[in-house]
Amino acid sequence: MPSETLTFLIATERGAPEALTEQRTKAAVPFGGKYRVIDFSLANCLHSGLRQILVLTQYKSHSLYKHLRDGWSVFNAELGEFITPLPPQMRADGGWYLGVVDALRQSRYLIERTPARRLLLLDAGAVYRMDYAELLRWHDEQQAQMTAALRPMTEESAPSAYRVHCGEDDRILELQGPASEHPASGLAPMGVMVINKDYLLEQLEALLHLGNGQPETDFVATLLKHASAERVFGYRFGGTRGRVSRDGYWSDLGSIDAYYQAHMAMLEARPSLDLYQPGWHIFTYQGQHAPARTVPGPGSGNEGVFVNSMLAAGTLIRGGAVNRSVFFPCVRVDDGAIVDGAILFDGVQVGAGAELNRCILDKDVVVSPGARIGVDRKQDRARFTVSPEGVVVVPKGTRV
């Protein structure tokens, strides 16, 4: 079954939250203390036996390329396995990708020559765990031409998400939205679709024409909206099928507040996203850093402490205090500094006596001794991006 499937990971767009995608595409945004967002889709592929993967790239893709090279050079070309970045090839009209449908059209020559009989299309900008092998089995069992994975709609997603109506046999009957009057119930596309190769090749030009060449905001909704196939089905995410534990977690991290809350949720006693299931690890690139540790402050002699936090390798807390926070590799917190409810990316340095609260610091930010972030809202708004719920974002390489 795996060799019959060619996987496209969609990593072309900048995406949201924009305060974190100024320097990188959304798929390359750090997540969870040591991962990148794309690692979750890639780990799902690896555990599902899917090892023929094309990663469609476009917006500020260098960071993503580097991560794929360093963390995902695990496939064996001698066995027909590959994970290959695919920027616009400009074979059709010499232009950049105008969206996912156009990207598939520009990649038509690759689709035509693959021996695979179906394609798996994945949004690389969402965080979840899923056994794609069961999705593919469901697709075959229904003798479907298209199958879209569907998730329960939530209060937060209802205003912006499309809503799918299915029949008793899970055949998709109708697509609505997005519209703010949708109730927080029903099913919504989750950026995962299986589509038969022959059907896609028949429809590519017509789909592009119907979309008027405009970028689509939801490629699954676009394909469903213009589907001419009779056998189009929904696959319910979080069901009993598959080997991955059914935590039912899915997030597209569509705002600063959503990104922040996703991290804080991982610090709960029973986190909604289960990263600890044996046999379904999330793989990534990890540098050869020293173990994380705490030491007494050089001036005060106070012990460095951390409470209910995630600390990546290379982190050193020298007499500082850390509470309910997530640290990526090689963070430094100096004597007397207080860090509470913060997400600190690689290489952040927090000076002695500094105070951080409800904030996200991008890579290589340096916080001077005694500086304060997330304490004075007026001062924060004058210097940085502040979310509607008051989360402060400090850009990469800033000295505060």
C-alpha cells in the first residue's frame, strides 16, 4: 500500500501567526521545545510507512531546507524512498505557485510519471498525530475517488472554517462556509486529502480555471467545492482506527494566541497533545548540546529553579526562576531573573534580574539585565507585537 501513494506536503505559504513567520515559512516555525511544525506531518508519514514525499516549498524556504537536510535524511534512495523539496519548477508558465492547485498543475509531469495510483495531500502547517495508513485503507474500502479527513469543529474554528455535511455512509454531501454564523458543531477539513491520481489529472486544468488562478485559502475545500466525482467521502479524525493513540488533538496555530495556548496546554498534567506514546515518536533534528541543568547564581548563590516547564538540551538556569514555560535549546537565564509563562526559542539569553511574563522570544533574542517584558502593556505595545490576549512577541535577534 505505501508504494502506491505519493505524498505531497504543502509548505508553500507564509501562514500565520505572522509575527513568527517573518523569517521562515510556517512549516519551519519552532514548536514544542525542540520540533518544527512540519515534523508532525513527517512523523505521521514515517510511522504510516509513507516514504515517497515531495515537499512543496516557496516562501522563505531556506530554514525549512536546512531542517529537512539535517533532521530528515533518513530515507534510503536504493529502496525507492525519498523526501525531496520541490520549489516551483516553472514548466507550465514560468510563474510562482498561485496556490496548491496550481502547484499540483505545475508538478503534473511528476504526477504523471509516478507509479503511485493515488496522492496524499497534507498541509505541513498543522500539528496533530494521525495514522495515514488507516486513512488510505478507508479510501480503498469505500472505492472513493477523493477522501478528506475531517475534524470536529470547535468554538474557535467555527468563524473561519468550512463546514462539511456527510451522509450516513460518510459520503460528503455538501460544503458550506466559511461563515461566522456556523455553530461550533459539525465537521471541518483538517488539511488532509487522498485523491486518485487519474481523477486528479483529469481535473487539474478545470480546477485551476474554476478558481480563476487565485490562491485558495483551504486547498481541501477548493478540491471538494469543485469536485465532479461521485465517490467523495469523509474520514473522521480521532476514531478507533489506526495505531496512534486517539488524543484527537489538531491545531493550525493560526494566531499568536493559538500558538501560545498550544504550548501552555502541553504543560498540563494530562496534555491534550500526547508526545509520549511509545512507538509514535516525533522525530526532528537535535544539535549536540550539553544536557539542560540548573546551577546556583554566581552572585547570590541562589539555586536555579524551574517548575512545570519544558527545557531543551543546552539550557542553563544560573540562579534564575522559571515557571510554566517552554525553552528551546541553548537558552540562558541568569541570576535573579524571573521567567513565567514564556516561550523562548533557540539561543535566547535572559540577563540577571530581568522579568518575563506571557511572552514569546524568537531565536537569539538578548534580554539585558533588569529588562522587563510582558509587565508594562503600554511599553510592550510601543516596542513589539502584542496579541489580543496580551502575549508579547519579540522578533528574532532583538536586543531588549
